[in-house]
Amino acid sequence: MKDLIRKLVEAWGPSGYEHHVRQLIQAEVADVVDEMTVDPLGNLICRVGKDGPRVMVAAHMDEIGMMATYVEKNSGYVRFAPIGGLNHATLVGNRVRFEDGTIGVISAHDPWNTNRPEIDDFYIDVSDGNGNGAIQAGMPATLWRNMEERGSRLIAKSMDDRIACAIAIEALKRLKTGRKKKLPNEVVVVFTVQEEVGLRGARPAAYAVKPDVALAIDVTHSGDMLKSNKMAVRLGGGAAIKLHDPGLVVPPAVRDWMINRAQADKVPYQLELLSGGTTDAAAMQTARAGVPSGCISIPTRFIHTTSETVDSNDVEACVSLLVGLLRNEAKL
């Protein structure tokens, strides 16, 4: 699974430009799903089974990035606007990659300013020393780093939310290889687009899928860092079962469904109450007449930086929990 994770997190795909990631996922799941379609927004919709409660699982393919808005004349400097939630305090000195492979470096008018500068103070250096420049206004880029390992810790630029894509892919593969009888649920795994810019892919996907229950898979903050906000989630503590965030109050029936499954399968888990941020579940719950929705979360440090860090043991726990939920009838 580690090779799959590396392939996904090192792929290029800011919000609205997920096509490279989608192609990778299509190749991975083609042999393990019964049906695969791409909707008009670019969501990849994968179906397994056809009877029983319809369970929708959403993992978003996009990552934060930036859009070139203006190229300074004869300088090799590019002004940009954010795509998603860029953390201004972490930008200076970071590398970015455009779709054509051009690597740039972010700087600011006053890079030593201890206050967080406005986005207009930043620019990207794409100069090549020869006066050549292929970057034009309207070209998107992402932050750029390769994945690294430190023991059980995996560190990469886009764990949010490619680690969830990897979990969903692995779950589909295990459902296929471990299927001795017909699945009791109709499982619809949707790899969504444009989550980072307003949950834009999940809502229309849920409208089309018409699920009986929905689950997002996404990263969440870790409360085990020095002087961090108090939060009962830590790296290595297992799958995080969401109870609440600013966009979602998980229905008790969904909460109990997830907790009971984790306990029955002896999957290590922890309970998540997130004070900032939300997931595709917030969009899915309001589709059509309403969908009971929850979320399996992966504890993550340094979210929205080039060093998003997860623990491989938590990743395995999330896979095991998801497979257990999908292999057993979703009785709420």
C-alpha cells in the first residue's frame, strides 16, 4: 500500500485540475469495481454490489495550490491567488510545480517579516537565467515535495486528501479479494473534486448517487503537538471517528454504527471533535432530502503544508474500519 500512497501524494492535482490523479485511481480500481463513471464535474464514481442499503464513501482528489494571476515583465516573477486554504506563515521558500513541470520558489516582499503577510506580498520565482518563461496568467500550480518516511510516519505534501484516496482504493481491493458472498450493501465510492474550495464535488455527487448513508474519509488535526489546541486525537491512536465539526453534527445512529463496528472488529479508534474545518460529509448530508452522514478521519500533523504527516498504523486502522463497515449491512 505504501507504493500506492507515494504515487498518489506525489501526483499533481490542485482543485479543479484533478485529471492526473483521477487517471491514476482509474487504473488502480478498474479490476475491482463493477461500474466506473465520471460525472460532469469530474468526480470519479465507483460502484460495487447492487443490493441492500446504498453506502456512499467520499475521498477528495484535489489539493491546495495557487493560480498564476500576473507575470511581472522581464523578471521571471509571478503573482498568484490561492486555490484553497494556503497557510501564509509557511509559504516563503517553498517550491511549487506547474503542470508543465516548471518548478518555482515562493518569496515575499519582506521574507523576514514575523507577521503573516497578505497574499499580495508573495510572488513565485520561475526565472531560468536565460530570459525564457513558459508560465502565463491562468496556469495553476501546487506546493511540491516528495514523500518521506520516518519510522511509521509518512510525510508528504498532499496527505490531505490523497491518503484517504489510498484508503478507499485499498478498501475496494480488499472487498474484491475477500468477497466470499454477495455484499450486503451497494457501495458507491466517489473520488471527489474541488473539496478544498468549498466541497463543490461532493454535493452534486451525493444528489446523483442518492445514498442511504454517507461517509467522508479525510484528514483531521492531531492534539499531541506542543502547545496545540486541546483535542483528544493523536498520531498512532487509531482511526478517528468524527462526532462533530463546524459543518457536521454526526447523527447518533451513524456514530454508534461506526463505533460498534470498530469494537466488533477490534480496530483501534479514537473520537474526534474538531473545532475548525469540515469535510465532504457536510455537503453530502444536505443532498436531496438529507443523508445521515459521518466521517472516518486520519490524524495528521502540519495540515496544509508540504510536510503533512500521518502514521501508517492509523492508516491501516482506517482501512480496516471502512472494510468492516462495508462488508456488513448498514443497519442504522
